[in-house]
Amino acid sequence: MSTGYLSHTDCLRHEMGRHHPECPERLQAIEDQLILSRIDYFFTRIDPPLATEEQLALVHTQEHIQKIKSHAPSEGYYSIDGDTTMNPHTWQAALRSAGGAIAAVDAVMQGEVKNAFTCLRPPGHHAEPHQAMGFCFFNNIAIAAKYALENYGLQRVAVIDFDVHHGNGTEAAFKDDPRVLMCSYFQHPFYPYSGADANLQNMLNVPLPAYSAGDAVREVVELQWLPRLREFKPEFIFISAGFDAHREDDMGQMGLVEADYAWITRQLMTVAQETANGRIVSCLEGGYNLSALARSVVAHLKELADI
């Protein structure tokens, strides 16, 4: 079986103003790099549907869903906060991004593909059940994980977050759910200034200082993540795939390179083969240096697709 790949032009129409780092060009850079690397034809392309409001409500409050829906402007912009802005296409793009994560779960669970990557935006891991923040409106990865638990009767899923920023929204969604193990590393202290002090049984979130490079991250994965994952025995692994810890990305101050993302992906695939029949869904989060982002995504996808 091949690796599923989900993208959609709706996600190019959402933009948050000139010079905003979370821009449509991120997806275009990835697509260009797939072609340049001559691997674009290896994937099974899956058309992502729009998420329903009922599906969003697996994680988000009705008040939050209606707030985002009602604030979608007919023209111009509506500012959620200093970093997070809606244009007339944001609502549709956000539904497409969440719907893609759900469709990826269906494709993997139904045996259409062995694993899947959603090249969609806006990202999601900062969106908490009751609020949008940090470029995120709905928490795509959390919705997909909850969907897998509720619709396919799974007992244990893992969420892996390797963005440079802590996935506060994902932690908020699952902090009281023993069916979910979340493992992450993130630069600390750094936006959103959370995660370092969490004392939760199902959260293995490892803060790292600025300028941490690949060797520090690999040590975290080897000595902390992998033993905990094998003990937990997830039946499905979800990845919040942020590539802004790359050394060329000015959004953070960490020092990873493409080889580190490939190595992390290989380790997670090994665990998935051991406990989850290889089931992985990976959703794009951060990554704002266009060249570094595109190269890192290709490294990630090559491992997922075993090419």
C-alpha cells in the first residue's frame, strides 16, 4: 500500500495579511519540492472533504465553533488575536483542514493507504477546545485522534508533536483522557509558554532550551518517547508535524535539519509497526522558512512512503 497525501486549493485561499509567516506559499513550496525531488507520483492523492460541525464538536465547544463561523468576514479581515486572522476563505479552509485529517483516518483504517500526510492549512495544535490562537482555528490532529477513538473503537492512540512550539491545544483536549498519550518536545521558554510544568500522567512533554540541535532531540526520542510509547502500545499514531525547529527557521531558535526529521519519522514508524499495524496520520503544523519546510516535509514523506 502507498502513503496517502491530502491537499486542497481551498487552503491556498486562506491568508492572514501581507508578510504573515503562515502563508499560502508554504503549501506551494512543498508541492514544488515534491516535484523537484521526483517523488510526487509515489502517493495516493485523497481529496479532503469539509469537516462537519458535529465532527469539530468532538474537541471544540459549540460556542467556539459558532464564534469562528459567525466572525468569518465577507471581505477584508477579522482579527482573532494579534497573530490569528480570518479572511473570507478561512472558515472553508479550516473545515477542509480538519476534514482532511478525518479523511486520512478513514483511509488508513479502511486499508486504502498504509499511512497518510495532510498538506493542509490552517494548522491546528494551538487551538484549544474553547478558543483559536497561534495561527490555528480548529485542532485538526486532536479532532482526528478523537474521531479514531470514537468511530473505530480504538482504546489507545498516541499524539506526537515535534513542532518548535508546545501543542497547548492538543494538551488541553486530552489532558484528562487516559486513552491518549501525547509526546512532544518544544523550545522553552517560548510561545505559548505552556507545557513545561504540566504534571499529567498521559503527557510526556519535554521542554528544551533554545539552540538545542538534533542530538538533544534524538536523545529525548530514544530515552523518553520510545520507551513510553512501547509501554503504552498505541493502536494508532498521530503526528503534529511542525518543521519550525529547523535551524534555518527564524520562527524558533532550535537546530534540527532534514535528517533529524527523517530519523524521528523512522522511529515512529517502527513503533507503529510493532503496536498499530503501521497506522500513522501526520498533519502539517508549523514551518515558515519555505525552503527548509519543503525539504523537511520531503524527508518526512520519504520515510512514510519508504522511498
